[in-house]
Amino acid sequence: MSDLEMAFDGESLITPDSIASQVFSSTSPMRDGELAEAKAELALHLRVAEQQFESNTDVGQIMLRLLTGLHNVRNRYSPKIWEQLIPIAQTHAIARHFHEDPFTRWSFEKPRGYSGDAGLLDFIYRHPSKQPMLDAASPMGKAVNAFTSESPACVAVRERRDLLAQYVDDVASSRGGEAEILTIAAGHLREGKMSQGLKNGQIKRWLALDQDPLSVGAVASEYAGTAVEAVDGSVRTVLMRSQTLGTFDFIYAAGLYDYLADEVAIKLSQRCLQMLKPHGTFLFANFADEIPDDGYMETFMNWALLLRSEEDMWRIMRATTEGLDVECSLRYGANKNIVYGIIRKLS
């Protein structure tokens, strides 16, 4: 394990084992022959894809069929069975085709030691910093990326960035230039470049907190001279109150809750509400439990996520706000791949 991965695990309460224990937990008993049945079904999907590659079938057609098949297998069987199918897919011969896509390969190899890092998101955002890697990809890699970059999950993440910038601007315009904002697990804060409020000087203070020193350094450099302040911090430092962060009009965590068990998600949400000013807003986002990309992400991208349903989101909000004077709401993005929980203080 790298030093970076160890620091991440030690500071954020997120470990590979903790994610796996949540994602693949199940109390459902396994019926006789079910694992063999699941393996046979997966093998069929992989073999068909292999034959299609061999016959030079359109890569997009191969990807669509396989993603649909993996999603269906994942949903048909218990998480414990699906967990045993993942390494079978990952070690299959066709994995080499998908890993020619720099985006898929980055996710699988985890160069920063953990899933969903800011570098991975920059592939989704089509940030110029990733273009050289895409340009250098093989024809197969380019073809795979043409599909993965337009997958429903990636479309939803780009929309999430746009929605966050709009929320920031709405708060900025309502606070007369005195808006204070906190982003938890900020990554490279790409939504900041889309914020008119930041550009127009309507934000007094915008704290971008992240546990990854590379992300903190990137934000500090890119936003030097603006209201944005890059802060080295994590879920643990927020919960332990080891930093004096202040209070805020808007707090959000957009890509973090996909890795937090309910208990930690509730504690973090409660802490965020404590840091909200009167009439402030807290927003957290999560990949929805029916994203069609889930099977591909967990196999060939090695990207396990805690997907949440509408009821899962409400459960977190109810536990977070019990006895508080707040207004809770929930919304989906356009393609319903990401769900947003929104809590506003009424006093």
C-alpha cells in the first residue's frame, strides 16, 4: 500500500475493506447452484463480447451490449455472488481492450491510491490536462473512450458540476457579495471555473477542502488571488473538529457520499448543519442505485461505489435533521443517475 493510500485511509475513515463490506454486504442466503449459474451467465456475456471483438464489430455496439449484460447480472444476483464474479471479469482476456482506454485504465490502476480521484474526474470533464493521454491512446482505446466518456454516469457527473456552479451562483447573488462556501472533498474544484459569482467577486470566502495533497496544491495554484482557499482536510478532520473552518451559507459534498457508510454519512451531515449559518443550505450527492454503468465500473474500472436509492437518501436526511428546524428536499439529475439531498436551515 502506498503512503498516499495509507494517508487517505487513515484520515478519511474510508478504506477499501470498508467500502467492500458495505457494497457487497448481504444477508440473503445463497441457493444451491446459484453461484455456478451466475458464473455461467457472466461467461456467456464475456464470450459474446470476445467473439464480437474478434469479428471487428463496432466497439460501441460491443460496449452497449456488455454494459447492459453486466448490469443485469449484477442486479439479478446477491452482492456476495457478484463480488465473486468481479475478478473473473477483471482477468478475462477482453479486459485488455477496455484498459486501452486511458479513463478506464486510470480508474482500474488508481494512481493516487484510491477510487474516484480528481484526475479520474478530469477525464469525465474532458479537461485539457487529460487530452495528451487520450491523443496517445490506441485506436481501440479511443473507440472505447468514445463510449465510456458518453456513458450515463459520465453525463450525470458533468451535469453535477454544472448544477453545483449554479447553486454557488444562486447563493452568491442572494448574499450581496458576502457568501461563504465550503466544499468537502473538492478535488480540483472544476465547478469553480464555471461560477460567475466567483468571477464577479460576489463570494467572500470559498473553502475547498480535500484529503489529497495533489488536489489541494492544484486548487491553490489555479485559484490563487481569488476567494478560493485550498484546505488540506478530510472527513475525519471535519468530524473531529481539528480545524477551525468557520460557518457558511452553502456547504456541499458532491463526490464523497458514494464512499461513506450510512453512519459516517449521517455524522458528517450533522456536522455540516452545525457549520451552516441561519438559512444556509447543505447539499450532498450520490450515484443512484440504478445506474446502468455499475457492472462495468465495478469490474473493468475496479470502481466500487455505495449506490443509494431515494429512500436511502431520505433515511440519511431524517436521521441527520431529527428535531431541527429545517426543510429537506430531494432531486435527481436529468438522467436520474445522480440523486441530490438538500437540507436548508429555516432559522
